[in-house]
Amino acid sequence: MWGLLPLAVVQVALFVVPLAIMFVYSFWTTRNYQIVPEWTLANYRAFFESWTYPGVLLRTLGMSVVITVLSLLMAYPLAYFIVRYTRRWQTVLLAAVILSFWTSGLLRAYAWMALLGHGGIINKGLRAMGLIEDPLPFLVYSPFAVVLVMTYFSLPFAVISIYASLEKMDWSLVGAASDLGASPWRAFWHVTLPQTMPGVVSAAVLTFVPLVGMFFVPLLVGSASSVVIAPLIANQMQAFQLGLGAALSFIVALVVMIALAASWRYLDLGRMER
């Protein structure tokens, strides 16, 4: 029990205390660029009375769900291939997957801008081949660019989580299912996927949570139609609307915690059914 005390202290200091401060600030008033301890619900009323804030939050959650699903759909086959068919090259392939972690995220986002921009490699290459006359407008400063770049950022987290689950799986059960007449698809659906579901849930969590709070990617490659909640909160903080910014932050944190609780509850129910 006492061995968990350092972990509890870290959790309280880095999570509970900042969340509590943010919760208190969300009920206070901002006046003359100062936070004033006068209790009010005006910050939450500002959120619910204007469609802008709920609309941006819904767009953020929807985009995060789409990117999480895309990341999982790409990460699972890649992790499966690494585990099953590249025993000798697993270390090299995993190093290639996590190679992006060794570079600043901001630099990688700028690299994507250089790749997708109107004068970037893709547009120049297509124009050189005579396939287009003008640069493709949707490649950058668009929702497409935001989804593409954020999927790129999320993919390594999903691959590593699913790989860890596949690596620990009992593959003899797949062979047993095949011996009993199950097709490869049925063996995957009824044997492989259920055993690796903890890794899938972990991958979904590790991709979804950072996506909700992603800040610089939408600013660099997005447009007015792809505004997400994090830059909106930053704008409130920069304008010294600390109470409103805290209220928006707490609402986002609450939504994320509800989503996480639902995912882990679903996983526990799945284990109980099996």
C-alpha cells in the first residue's frame, strides 16, 4: 500500500490539483484582466447560450473519433504484420514506427505543410506530370489536411499499443480454430480480436485523448471550417477571459473523462462475458 504513495502524490499534484483549480476558476469572474473570486454561472451560460462553443466542441469530438478510427484501421494490420511475418525485422520496423517521436512535433507539422502546400512536392509533382494545372486546394488549410496530419501523429501510438497486445497473444488458439474448420476471417474475429481488445482500447485511448487537446496542427494546416476547441480555449486565455477559458477546459476534461470511463467499462463487460 505504501509503495503506491509516490504514485498517488504525483497523480494528485499533476492531475487532481490543476483540475480543482480550473474548476474553481470556472465559477469566478474576470474583471480588468484579473480573476475575481465572485461566484457566477455566467461562464457556463456563455458556453450553452452560444452555438459557437458547443459546435466547435462537437466538431472536435467528431474529428477525433474519425481520426481514432482511421488510426486503428491502419495500425492493426501494420502491427499484425510486424508480429506475424517479420520476426527477424521486428526491431527495425518498430524503430521505424517510433522514429517520428525523435523529432519535434512542430517540425513535423511544418514538414507536412511543405509537402502539402500549394508550392509543395505533391502539387509540383502533379503539375510536372501534367495531371493538374492549378494546385489542389484541399491538400492544405482544410479539414482534409487536419485529418491527414493528425492521423500521422496518432498512428505510432496505436501501432505500439496493438503490437504489445498481439505480442502477448496465444497464437496456438488461432491454429486450434483453423483445425476446427474456422476460416482465417472467423479465426481473427472470434479468437485474435477478442484477445487483443485491451490493446485496441488502449490504442483508442492513447489516440483520442491527445486529439481532443491538439493545438498546433489545426492552427498550421487547418482552416476556418476546421477550428477545434483547444485553440479556442487558448484565445480565451490570451484575452484574459480566464473564467470562460477554465469553464471550456473543464467541460472538455469532463467529456474526455466520460468517454474514457465508458471505454473501460465496456472492456470490463467484454471480459466478464468471455
